[in-house]
Amino acid sequence: MNWKVLKTEKEYQIALERTIAIFHTEPGTNEFEELELLLILVKDYEDRSITIPEIDPIDVVKLKMEEKGLKAKDLEPIIGSKSHVSLILSGKRGLTLKMAKALHSFLGIPSAIFFSEAY
């Protein structure tokens, strides 16, 4: 097939299916060259068309708390008083760097979550 820049979801899906079909081809073959081209085209389409939503660090903290069976009071030694924890979890007050570091260690949340552009 003569591949060109992918402009539609349908073209993307066809290219993706073909990429998967020939993914384990041997280097030095025509299919391998096709695979290299498809990988570039698929990545280009994804970079232009797919937006990954920003993650709210507080939502991640709440999810980790739920996973670990923790309550708001369990964060008091890390964040501060009961009211301070409540303000943080409700989004009425922002996290400090010190809190982010402590939550990273305590909950095992990747530090990059706390430093997204939206936050």
C-alpha cells in the first residue's frame, strides 16, 4: 500500500492494524521498511489528534487513599490539622512542595503528578 500522512480516524485505524500485523517482521525486508514508515505516521497522527487530559493531583491522592483504605484523618500527620486536610482534599487550598513530597513518600504517588502544568 502507498502510505501517506494520516488525516482521518479511519486511515489511522487501518495503519494501526497493519502496524500490528507486521510488527515482528525481520529487519532488511520490505515489510520492515513499511513498519518503520507506519510507526512514524501513526506517531504523527497521535501527536496531532490525541490529547491526554491533565491529572488533578488531589484526585490521585483520593484514589490512593481509597486503594489503601485510608481516611482523611490518616493524612493529618502529613498535611496538618483536620481542617487543613479538609481544605486540601476539597480543593479550597493548594498543596505546598513539602506536602507534595510527603504525599509522594506516604502514598507512593509519582512526584510528576504534583508538578503538572494545570496544577
